[in-house]
Amino acid sequence: MELTFERGDQNRPKGHALVYFRVNNEPDTVYVTYIIALPVKADLTKYVPPFLATHLGSMPLNDFSAFAMPPVPEAVDSFEEVERLARLRDDDMAYADSMFSFDLPRMMEAVTEAVQVYSDLCDQYFNREAGNTVDSGETLGQIPGSNPDDDSSYQVNEVLFGLMSEADKLTELSRLLGKLRFAQDGADANMSEEVSEEIRSLAKFLPDQFKLSQLLAAAQDTSRNGEKLAQLYLDRCFRLSSGDFRKVEAIDNEISSIELI
């Protein structure tokens, strides 16, 4: 299979792409999946219980580096909608294949092929750039002339955040706040800034009423009041998500009383 890029550059893939298929007897419909090439390979055998691993078929659990979601492409009303989404999300967009009719096993097989092709393109690009940065004396992993704020790891994080449910986002927020506290306790300024940037990225995918900017400001305050406020703001997020507005009002009053001190 060969992917035909219609947005982005196959020689400089972003690591995340909307990939679409056509079905000959459905000329007005496109079938789409979303492919992500992870910046770090994962060994899923550490997380998947053995009794479940046997049900995952040929998935390379010990070398998990790219995947597609959904695993079978979903119908989208128009090609223009796929273009719009790719543009808004700054995704690569590529045409994969055309089939005579919708054949579920063949579609699944085609998606697997597309994941492999896109992953190979990403590996080639990132490995090539890593070699270039070493040869030119630049920091490994940073493209010459690039901005750290444009680092692909942040782009991939944002893709993953976009796929999470609200509950998962809040769980990730709790984890990041714990990581930030650990960095502050160890006086690790670099890690603190990296985690803060991750929280800012995550904030883009939660409603403004969750007040994540205030939460982050409180979490960055290492005083006792800062720690208490961060805990209250986090609790407030979970209460909002569950619809417990009476408790949210009580938390808001407590936050106000502390901020007045």
C-alpha cells in the first residue's frame, strides 16, 4: 500500500494523520480512521494481564509504537469534512485505498497496512532528523531552527488528550499534578516547566468552567495555601464533572476565603 498525502508531507510526517478509504459502489462516502505514531515505543506486556494478552491476536504488545482508531474506518458524510478536520487539527491527511465494496475483514487488513506504512514514514523521518541534529551539533531530538513549543511530543500529547473521555482527562490531570509536586519537591525547574506545559495542553480539552489556569497557578505556588487551593480546584473539577453543583458552590466559597487571606 502507498499513502497519497493530500495534506502534510510524506517526507516530514507529523506523527498523526487522518487516513481515508473509498468504496467503489459508495462514491459519495469516505471511510476514515485516525493513525497515531507514538514518539516512545511501549511494552504493553507490562500492563496487560496474561489472560487478556492471548485475546489480542497478533498485536505486537512488546513493541507497541503505532495504532489506528477506529480499527475499522468509519463513514464520514463528505470528503470536505475530512479536509476541514485535518486543517483545524493540523493533521496529516492521506488517501489509502479503494475497494469494490465494504468488506469488514479487508478494511481491517487495509487499516493495519496503513498503520505500518505511516509508522515507517515517521520512523524514517525522525531517525533521519536525529542523525542530522547530531551531525550539526544540535541537541538530539530537536530539529534545527525549531521552537521547543512545537516539539512533536506535545503535538502527540494533544492528540491523545483529544481521544480521552472527560473522566480520563481528569485522571490524567491528577497524575500530572502529582508529578508537578514531585518536581517542585526536588527543585527540578525543567521538569516543573515540562509538566506545567502538559497541563496547559490538557486544559485546551476541558471546559473553561473547570478553571485549569487558576488550578495550575495554585499548583505552582509551593506555599501551604497554594497546595490547599490546588487540592480544592482539583476537587472542584471532579465535582463539576459529576454534576454535584451544590458541592461546587461550597468549594468556591472555601476557595474565596483562602484567596482573601
